[in-house]
Amino acid sequence: MNQEDIELALSTDLYCCLWIDCFGRRVRIRELAVDEVSKLVKRNLTKLESVGTPTEADEFAYEVNEAIAEMIRVHTMPDGELRMSDKLYAKEVADFFYEDETDLLPVPVVSGTSPANA
């Protein structure tokens, strides 16, 4: 993604702001990792709820984890059980998940190709 695309994709609304890594690539939750991510988010929320006096960073972390938990809830719920508001939201949420074709983890590849790296 170029800088203009990134700026258009960002929003202060955690429920629609795209996830973009430091290389300008979209970040999504792998379908085969939904259960693991859900468990992690629940642990994070439990830990953050036990913080005595939360800092601004703690509050933001809680909001992010809460948003991800809601996305997973809507994404994994059968269509027949979704409320009307969830059905509308489910279409937006679908883009935050990546349909796996294999249970193998992707191999990160550094793309620094130049004669100096040969």
C-alpha cells in the first residue's frame, strides 16, 4: 500500500480501521488461528481488567482487544443466530480474516533485493 492508501485506510474507529504493518501490508487473522487469537484476547482482557489504575495505554489495549473479540464473535457466529445489526457488521468484519488454504504457517520473506544483498 502506498502512503495515500494507508491514510485512507486508517480511522479512529477500531471497528473499521484496517490493520497495517510497518511495511504497509494488510494484517488479517488467519481462519485456522481464530481459536488461538480468541484465547489470547480473552487472557489479555482478563489481565487488563485486573489492573488497579489503568494507564492510557492499558485502556487502549483493552479497547483493541475488546474490538477483536467482537469481530471474532460476529465472524464465527452462524448466520441464523446473528442479529440484524450483526449481519451488517459481519460484512465489514469479513475482510479482517484470511481464509487459509493450508495449516502451514506462512514463511516470512525479506524483500531487500539489491546487488549489495547478493
